[in-house]
Amino acid sequence: MHRTKPTHLQRQLQQLRQQHAQTGQDTLGEVLAAPELEHIFLEEAGHHRQRLYPPLVTLRLFIDQILCGEQACQVAVSQRLAARVMQGHAQCSLSTGPYCKARKRLSLKLLQRLCRHVGAQMQSRGDVQCSWKGRSIKLFDATTVSMPDTALNQQAWPQSARQAPGLGFPVARIGALISLSSGGVIDYAIGPMQGKDSGEQTLLRQLLGSLSEHDILLADALHSTWWALHMLSQRGVAVVMPHDGRRKLDFTQGTIHSSTDHLAWWPRPKRAAWMSKEQYAQMPQGMWVREVQVGGRVLMTTLLDPC
């Protein structure tokens, strides 16, 4: 039988698997098979000249560096040196410069695709007991991260207004969809901390394409707005969120299930600034929302059936 000669990338994957088998640490390999990794790297990173830190090796070192308690670049460089010695190659310098440059060469598109692919793989292997009546449950949450203090980052991700100019770091807001069954990030969006389109609701709108029909979305009270509920309902996505307290609650009105459970009619509010007149005109005059008091808190949901 004729066998094709393994590519350089395939040899790197084999070497990494052997190394992880010895160390007991296999970050990417636990969720992505070698053919999947090879396919993604070839599509996103393409062919490249041989370096001390090729993309796959750099990414693995970068992940280990983040997960390790000691996150200094020197640790990653030392790890690379040890791997080369184990593989019978010449020793490399302990200078962190080449490794840091290799990290900067990693394609953002490659990292985003790997994140989404890994999230999908983890969700497919998640605990089915974390679903509800066969419906997948996902969470949305956001946080902020400081960025390297460069001129480009200051322009894209302005620092907090509480910081004096030139003294603070740029700050970005990250919103993520998370699978309840696996705890893995399915998709994410990034925006500025302040200014136009900087809120969590904007990030959630950017992630609507990663939600599927019949999903159930859990989020905090910030998103319990008419607009969010309508957009998600249009995609067949049900929501469960805490009531934000801005709407008056009256369990004696609407369709009453009990003294703490009813359907309330939410009329369409005035047009939002980010919405066109054409979009607004196509929306219904209102929608029914279920409000339920549980454990001293009021939850609202578009799951209208009390059974």
C-alpha cells in the first residue's frame, strides 16, 4: 500500500502528542483531533517558512503559559528548549524575543476560529442533563480586560475615563456565549469600554448568529429589555432573566396562573437610537412575557407555558 509522506505540520502534531504523553498535559488535543487542527491551521495560517516558533508550537506554548500559574514568557521559552532537546534537536536561545514576536504573528482569525470550534466540540460532548426538555441552555456574560498600552489600542479601546490621560491602560469589554452543559465558550464579541456601541447589549446582538432555534438563554437583568426579548424570540430562542425592576409589577393583571405567576403584556417602547425607522415599523405592537416570583426574586421569561 502506498503511503504519503507526512507533512511538516503533521510531524509537528505527532511530536506535540508525544511530548504531551510524557508530560500529561494536552490542551488542544483533548478537544480537537489532529486532522481537525491540521485543517484549521492550513486554512488560517497557511504555509510558512520554518522557524524556531512555528504557529502551532507557538499557540501551544501560549495556551500553556496562560494556564500555568507562572505566566512569564521565560517559562514558555524554557519549555521550548526542553522539547527540542528531548527531540534531539540543537538547543535554542533562552531569549524571549523570538517567542514574543511569534505570538504577535498568530492570526486573530485563527484564534477566533479555534475558540468557536473548540466550544462547539465541547458542547457536543456536554452533559445532556444540563439541557431542559431537549433544549440547549446557554449563558451570556461580559467582563472587561486591560490591553497592552499602545497607541493603536488606546484608539480602539479607550482607557477608563476615571484614569488620567496617559496613566491608564486601554480597556476592552468582552461578551461571551457559554454552554451550560460544558462550561466552554461558544462564541465571543469584543467592544470598547465606553462610547458608541460599547454596552453589553451591543455585544449580545453581535452574537445572535451563534444562537440556534430552541436554545434557552440565561442572562442578567441588564438584558431584560423589550428589544432583546423580541430579537431573541424572532430566532426561536427563549430567555430567562431576572426582572430589572424598571417595569411596574402587578400580578393581578394579564393572564394569571397564580399570585406569583402571570403573563404580562409588554407594549413596544419608543424606537431605540440604533434602530432604523424601517426596522421599528416591522416590529409588533407588543409581546407577552411571563413574570414569576421565585425565592424573593422576580424572573421574566418568554417560556409562556406554566407546565
